[in-house]
Amino acid sequence: MDQRMREITDRKAEIRSQLQSDADCDLDAIQAELEAIEQEERNIQKRLDIAGKLNVGEIRGKIILPPGVKPAQEEEGRSGVDTTSMEYRTAFMNFVLRGTPLPAELRADATTTTAGAPIPQNVLNTVIDKLLASGMILPLVTQTNYKGGLAIPNSTVKPVATWVAESAGSNKQAKTTGTIIFGYYKLRCAVAVSLEVDTMALSAFEAVLVNNVSQAMVIALEHAIISGTGVGQPTGIISAGTAVNAGQVITGVPKRADFIKAEGALDIAYEATSKWCMTKQTWNVMLAEVDSAGQPIARVNEGIPGKTARTLLGRDVVLCNYLPTYATSLTAGTVWAFLFDFSDYVLNTNYNINIQRYQEIWVGDDWVTRAVLIADGKVADVNSLVTLVK
């Protein structure tokens, strides 16, 4: 078939030269011949396409190739691996529980035998859902999936509409923008658990894996969002790397007057979406605060669903353990509470969690399963941040 295709190509070139010359020719005969060879060309190409699909087709995970031809993917891994298939999920469980390497046909191009195994997509989706459901801060921030190293523009000034007379225009507003550059920071969660059992159902294994990974990673991610140093990890909201606007740093104690000062420092443009953030111990101190009429300024409402809703001066409160509780022993300038619109924080991660397994032969005999993802984060708009400091 290949030889005939070359003959057809050569004949079409001859006909083209003949038509471009000044020699007399039978156009009807040429047209009939062209239609015939083009039809033959289409039939041959169709047969070649079908043969090509058979050559790269898969039967029971094996590649069908002509005799003597070695598949290149056998060493490099196969692209487009379906990680939700029962075959991959079972192989992944055997890798985590017993250290059985993934078969070559189930490894992605970027995955080698020493790099571990990508977590199955269905399990990954459950991990992400659990991260967002169990965390109090993670669901509030803006999550992106930019490539690391790119300069992402972010606006620092909100445009303003102007009333104008009939047929009159308005000045164009140059929207000031800055940039955020996300790096590559590796979040590693290592858990030594007794998963090595002779028999474990696939569903039970995946449930254990989801709990181990999500519980550890949600703590690490939220800790970094609040107070990450920016060195080897994301830059937190109250990190030294996040500059606070002049006039939005309030020195005070857990008293009504100082919280009102912080409210006054918040720009009205961020009034509707900003939230308080503090530890539970600081919140409990504020529960005892009352106004001049004896009414508490901090309130707790369980509502019909029974979910506790905390408000302070009419604003929602987010509790976390990643801030210090106010105490007289705190160093001056330490942030113990803040106001912030959490959507102004951008967490950039690919959520492509890779699982690796190794044995701690020097400190014990435990097999350690570790999950690794890449993430970075920064405050995109600092105008909604008001801090209360010692």
C-alpha cells in the first residue's frame, strides 16, 4: 500500500506539470483519471488509518505492535493513563500497602519507578472536597492553578463610575496593576501508619488514605495562609512579607474600643466581605465584653442547622490556631487578631498529589507513606487587611 501511495503521488505530480505546460491535453480524460486515483488514494489512506489504530491499540493493557518492534512507552511510561480505572486504583493500593511498583503501562510520562505514583483522580477529588469541607479558612481564599514563575497581574485600585451630562463622556481610568509571581513550594505529608494488612478492601484503603492526606494537608495549608513565612512555603496574611497599609495597624487589647478602632480603619469598599480572625481563646475573652447598655458585642447563634455562627460587632468571625492568643507577655507588635477579606488571598496549587513510599531503616522499621503537592500563596490585595497588635 505504501508503494501504491507513492505511485499515486508521482502520477499527480506528472498531471500537474502537464496541465501547467503549453502542450495540448484531453481535459476530460485527465479529470476522469484524477477522480479515479483520488478515490483509490482515499481508500488506501483509510486502510492505513485502521492499521495504525491497531498498532497503537490496547488489549488488556498491552500494546499491539508488529513483531520485533519494542514499544517506546515501555520505558518512558504511557501518557493519558486513566487513574480512575479499577486497574490503576488496585495497582496504586498495592504500591502503597506492599511497595509493588506500578506496571510500566500504568505510569504517566513524567513518572518514573522512583518518583512514586500519582494519586487516583477519584481519590484526589475526595481529598480536595474533604480539604475544603474540613477547613475553616481554605474554602474562603481564592484558589488558582497558574504555572509557577509567571507574573500574574493584580489590580490595586477599584474603578469608579462617574455621573455625566447628556452626550458627555468621562475620563478613562488607568487601572493600576501590580504583579504576583508564584513559586514552587513542596508540601510534604509523611504518615507512618499500619496499613500493611493481608486483606483490605479497596474502598477501605481509599477512605484511610483520604483521611490521612486531607487532615494533615489542611492544617499545613491553612497555617501557611495565615502566618506562612514565605521562605520555603507560601507567604501568609500576617507574614513579615505582607506589608500592611499605614493607618491599618491598630495597637490594642481585646476590648470593645480597640475593635471599633480597627473597624474604623477598614476601607468601606471592603466592608461587606471582610471577616475577623482570631484564636478561640481570644474570642472567648470578647464574649464577656459588653457595651454601655450591658449588651454583649460578641454573639453566638446556632441557627436551625445547629452550626455555630460567631459574630463580632455584626461581622463574621473565623477561628484558627495559627495566631497567638492575646496575653500581656506577647512581644510588642505581635498580631493577635485581624480583619481581612479572605478572597483577597490567592492560593496557587496544582493539587496533583504524588504518593511515595519508603522505609525508615535508620530510625525504625516503619514503612512511611508520604503525599507531596506543590503550592504557593500571597495576598493579592492588602487594602482589606487591618491588624490588631500588642
